[in-house]
Amino acid sequence: MKDEKEHKHCECEVHEHKHGHDHGHDHGHDHGHDQGHGHDHGGEEDRKTEIIKIVISCVLFAAALIVEHLIKLPMMVYLILYIAAFAVTGIGVIITAVKRIIKKDIFNECTLMTVASVGAFFTGSFSEAAAVMILYSFGEFLQDLAVDKSRDSIETLIDVMPKQAEVYRDGKIVEVPANEVCTGDTVIVKPGKKVAVDGRIISGSASFDTSAITGESFPRDLSAGDSVMSGYIDLNGEVEFEATAEYDNSAAARIAALIEGAEAKKAKTESFINKFASVYTPVVIILAFVVAILPPLFDQQWKTWIHRALTFLVVSCPCALVISVPLTFFAGVGAASRNGILVKGTEYLEALSKAEIFAFDKTGTLTKGSFSVSEICAVSDKNELINTVCSIEAHSNHPIAKALSGLDYNKIDVTEVKEISGEGIVCLSDNKPCAAGNGKLMKRYGIDVEFKSNTAVHACLDGKYLGYISLKDEVKDNAEESVGKLKELGIKKTVMLSGDIKNSAENAASEVGIDQVSAELLPEQKTAEMEKLISEGKTAYVGDGINDAAVLARADVGIAMGALGSDTAIEAADIVLTDDNLAKLPKAMKISKKTVSIARQNIIFAIAVKVIILVLSFFGISDIMWLAVFADTGVALLCAANAMRAMKCR
């Protein structure tokens, strides 16, 4: 057969083989993230120091309570203990408040905490003053611990990039650092080695693993005249190529730059407390000032009104919000972790709950990343095609050969087997020329085949075209169900962004139920497509390869497949599915939505109670200290208890 029309007469059979993977990796992350809070728990030592401070404050606070209420020692003794408990955790907050005031950032939560706690001391509420600062510090610690996120994602990419390259210099092959390769240099790449810089092949041919850059799972056969990119891995043949770009301008380096740029462009989620405090703090401080100054002008009861104003500040302390909001999200993060969903920061749970568009990589994300026979198209005799192809491929270690090994066939004797890198295998069968490979190989025998898939193995015997066997990367068993559940949870649009060929991507998308497909994308093109999606609404991107890292970092929420995913993708992502189970995606959505719902309940409850008691405090009713304590510590504890319900998210 020599033209496309003859394919219509092929005897076709579609095969569906189901098989899976069971891979596991343990990816630990210990990173720093600046949220603009009063504390910075960026490193392990900082966290240990903060824990020590909180423990010391708690011990001093407990000692002060014992001395004040049980032992009944002079006031100076327990006052010193309360001040010490306050100072250990409070000095840092006060310093931060002063620094912000100097920078004209007057109305923030640190300022309010400072004024409220110091005011509590002046009203004689020593225990409340110390407790407020301890609780605030503990809440900040929990939040900072939860939102720790890496800024070292680029280092992982650099680690997988080749450090050395072999080049011709003065007629000799020498090994030089990859960043010293110049445009125009002739570079040698041997089997098993990575391509150091972008270039064009001069001589030789080989199959290349391009998945790190293009995301395409199937090896790409390249020969003289074809382009190669840094990050490609030579699987089986030695090639020489001319460098067309220097190291810093090559594909892998561009991905690193994309990650850095994407992280810089991602808006930093401002905490609710800061947003609320920007209004709440000045209002409370101004009202307290008015309460302290205005009424006494009429009744001259300065001490009474100053006491009420300071009590007003104690009641208005936002510790219920400061503790319960981050604690709610922290509990949500814990619930996610128990379900195999690693969330790197609490803000990403909130962002995920608002996601409207889900974008996916194809290979290794929606598909299994392994191949199986999908179609057998024989011109006349299907058994002859299968026997010929499998008998020939049995002499190869190429990934295609492994995929075909599961077929049942009758072995035929082949001799003088020769593998032509980048094309296939030629041999003799009963002294007749025989071949199995791609379209390039068929052209050697005068056979012109039109088949766009890279995963078709064509065969010919004695100049006669036998047909082809097509392979495909199988869709994961639960991919369609998972995508469907995401839509049920409110996702308006699903998109596939793939480096794979268009035909393969569209077939997979159709099988899974994806709404929109963009295929044959390089990393920078994926990022450009993501920019378009971001303009349409809040986005989440799910991917697993190095080529996905920049898109993961750019999306509102980046979700990496942890077991099969590259370390770079995992570092760049905000959420990691530790076992590559797509069913975890709708589960993560449910957890995020419930967590945000609980956080909102706490916010409404805390604000409502405080507003009511603030009004009562104006009229002096909150001089009853238990009411003030309830408005502060009591509400905080109730909100904290409600927050822990997020731990039960399923």
C-alpha cells in the first residue's frame, strides 16, 4: 500500500488494556514564606525559638495565676510574673508595631494587639493582658507554620540540568562546563546523557526522552537536521549537534526563568486579619479614644470613662479571629494531609475553594504514562502483521518493544537484525527483507504512509506493506469520574494543556470529558495559555513534569502529582497529590470549601459577639469582668473548637 486511501481497507481492531502503576515518593518540604505577620518562622531554628518563647510564657503565666489566686502573695510578685509572661512573646509584636508605625502603617493587627494588651495592664486586667499576647503569638505561630512555602524551586531544576558537555575544541573532544558551551560549538551526546544546550543535529540519530521539556511521554526519534533542546535525554544512539543557543538561553534555563517570573507575578494573598484590621483597628482605637475623652467633658467622671475605654480595647482584641481563622485553615491542611493531599500554605485552600477553571497536563496526569496497543490495522492478514512486528521488536529494548511484548504472536525467525536509530529495525525473514518502524523507515522501501501519530509501528515484508500497530498512553481509570465530580462541585471549565501531539491529546481529552484542548505546547506556550485562562477566572493547574513547573507556579493554585511527578513540579506547586490519585482532586475541593465555610462562621460569630459586647461596654455593663473575658478568651476558645471541625473534613 502506498497511499492513504489503502488504509480504508485495513482490518482494524481496537485494544483496551488496563494496567496501572504503584509508585511512591516521600517529598519533604521545609521552606520559608513571608506573610507580613508579626513573626517570621522562616527556618527550623526560628520555629524552635518561637516554641520555646511560647512555652516559657505559658509557664510564667501559669505561675502568675497560682501566685495571684492560690498562694495569695503580694501583687508585685504576680505582676512581675505577668509582665514577664507578656514580654517574652510580646516584645517582638511591639517592636513590629513600632516599625510599622514608623513606616506609616499605623492601623494593623500588631498595633491593635499592643494597644489592647498594654491598655489591659492599665485597667488592672494583668492576666488578660498576658493571655492575649500569648494566644496571639500562638495563633501567629500556627499560621506561619501552615503557610511555609519554598522559594528554592529553581534549585531543583538546576540539579536536573546537565553540568557538563562534550564538545569539539581544536579537533579534540573535551568536556567543559555546560555554561561554557558557545553558539556554533559541535556537541556530542552519548546514550544515557542529557542534552546540555539547544541545537540542531549534524550527524547520527537516536531516540530521545523529551518528557522533561515537552511533556510528551513517547520517545522522539531524531536524526540529522532535527532540533534538540536542553533537558532531552539520549536513549540509544550517539549524535553530534551544533549548539544554536548558549546554556542560559536554552530550553531548561528558560523554564527556570519562567518559574521565577511566575512566582513573582503571583499575587500574595493578604490574610483576612490584615484586611479586617485595616478597618477594624483604626475604628476601635478612635472609638476608644472618643469614649475616654468625650463623655467626661459632660460628667467629669474621667477615671470611669478611661477605664471603660481601656476595657473597650480589651473586649475588642481580635484574638478570636487571629487564632480561629488560621487554626481553621491549619485544621483543613491537616485533614488534607490525612487524605494524601499536601497543601503548602493555608491561602491555597482558600484559593482552591474559589477555583472556576481546572487545567490539566495530559501525560502522567490524566494518563498513566505507560503504553498499550490501541489499534491493529492490517492490509490483509492481521496475524502476519502481529507475528512480523512482535518477532522483530523482540530484538529491541526500545519502549515500543516493551509495549508490544504483551501481544500474543507466533514467533518467526529473523536474521541479520539491524537497528536504525530513530527509525526502527531492519532484518531478513526467509532471506526476504523485512522491517518494522516508523514512517521514515517505510520510505526506505518505497512505502509512503500518512499517519500523524508518533506511536504507530509500521511493518513491511519483501516490499509489501503489512499495516501498522498503534499504541496509546492509557487514560487513568478514575480520570473521567474525577473530572465529572469537579464539575459537580462548581468547576465551570476544564482544559488540557499538553506538549503531546494534537491527535493524542484530543483523544485523551474526549475520553476524560475535558472541555477544551491545547496541544503541542512548549513550556512557555503553556504559560501563555495559562495567562489567558487566568483572565477568565480563578484557575487551578494539575501537572507532573518539569515542563509543568512554570505553569504550576503561575496558576492561582498549582497541583502536582507527587508519586510520578518531577521534584521541580512538586517544588513549584502549591498542593501535591502524594499518590497521584486523581480522585483526590474533588476531595481537595470539598475540604477547601468546608474549611472556608467554617472560617467564615468563626468570623461572623466573633465579630457579632464583639460588636454586641462593645456596645454594652460603652454603657458600662462590660465592667463585669467575666463578660469581657468571654468576649476575648471565651469567643476565641469557641471559635477554636469550631475550627477543629475542619479536621474531620472528608
